[in-house]
Amino acid sequence: MQTTTGTGEVIRAGALEIRPSEYLVLAGGRALTLSLKQLELLAALARREGRIVRREELYETVWGAPMRSDERSVDVYVHKLRSKLAEALPYYERIIKELPEKPIIMGHSFGGLLTQLLADRALGAAYVGVAPGQPAGIRTLPPSTLWTGTPILSNPFGRNGAKPLSKRHFHFTFGNDLSRAESDRIWAAEAVNSYNRVFFEGVTSAVLGHGPSQVDFGRPDRAPLLVITGDKDHVVPPAIGKAIVKRYNKSGGPSVIEYREYAGRTHRMVSQQGWEEIADFALSWAVEHA
């Protein structure tokens, strides 16, 4: 929604409030520190809320020129924006607390880790983590997981950058159920650069046992949590999902913690053919346990 005040345009999208002329972005009332290009890109996306927007349109709007076929600036900035918003956990907390009742919260990959952080604040009625990242202290890091992060972890000085995945690495990480040709097609259409710091912090917290992803595994008022993995997942293989569930159960807390593993599913299970089966189960489980 766009309105105009005496100080200029105000764009509202959910709990975001963007004031371009003042170089101000509020997320749940909390000011975010963004570069000018990040602010302009966020404003362009918010003005198009509810629409599917092509990279080319965003690039021409923000950079003011036609986009080259090999240009990845939009991808880099979108990942940086996601990280900025993810840092503002109170932003999500405020949205949830404004709801008339506690919602069911689900997330995939790092979104699954975020789901656990929201569970640690007792904000939901039930939680589902699909191939979720592990909280701090779960040191299970299979070789395939470390290999998927090699393009990022190989350069610790680039932790604040955004690293692209090669077609070969994308095939191993996300397209390992597909032919190389089909994986390359998806890479060309959908792959975006990975924001490095999120991965660095996730791995560091897992090894050190403390950090941004720390949760209280034994919290007594946590609503039921379901962890879902796929046996072909190279990023969050079953070993990680089982370690997460084991750690919660080992804490002795009274909360319901359950595990479900799907054969033939990769880290792309939320869009892989047959994803509806997983979505239906997750929803029915969450409704039953909420």
C-alpha cells in the first residue's frame, strides 16, 4: 500500500514501512540499516507486492538500464535484503503477536532454523521444519553438507559477500535427482547467489555451541515440532534431522518432537515433483497437534 505524507511517499507491506525520501525502512517498528540500492530494491518490490516480478524489471527500475544476460546484481542484493530482514527476528515476532491466535509456523532450510528460533519464543501453536538448519550446538555436519557450502566456506574473507553456485555445484546441492541438463535449466531460471554470512554463522554456531542460532532445547512451553528430511538431501541429510530431534528429546523437555523422512527427496523437496504429499502431511500433522 502506498500513501503520501508531508515528507513524501510511504510504502507499507506487512510490517514493513518504507520512506524512500527519508532513506528510512522500519521492520516491525525497528529501523534497518540498508544501503541506498538495497532500499531502492526493497521499495520496488514492496510497490509490486502480490506480483511475480522478473529480474529484468527490477534491474531496469533500480539501476535504470537494460539488464545483461550475465548480470547478477539483483540476486546479490535480494540475498542481502533477506539477511537484513532475517536479522530482525522481532519483526516476525511482532507480526505473529498481532494475530488473533498463535499460528502454525513452517520453514524450509534456514527458514526451518528460523522456525525453531520462533519456537524458542513460544510464538506458535505448532511448528514444522522442512530440511531445517540445525541450531547451535548440533555438531553433526556430514561431508555432503560441508561440500555444498564449499563455495562459501572456502573464502572466510568473503563472509559479507554473496557467492554464486556453479552449474556443477548446483546439480550436486539441489538438482541431484535430475539429469545435468534439467538441473542446468533450473539453475539458469532460478539460481541466485548465496549470502555468505548466513551460512558462516550457521556452521560456526553449530560447532561452537553458541551464537545467533542458539535455542533452549528443553523449553517446557514449546508447542509440538515436526522435523522432515529427505534421504537424498545433500544439504540437510537425515543425519542432521535425526540429530536435531535427538537433542530436543535428550533435553528431557515435555514437548512433542517428531521426525519424518521421505525417500527420494532432495533439498528441493518443497518444489520437487510430488511436493504436495509432503505439504499435505505437514499441514495435517500441524493441525492435529496445534
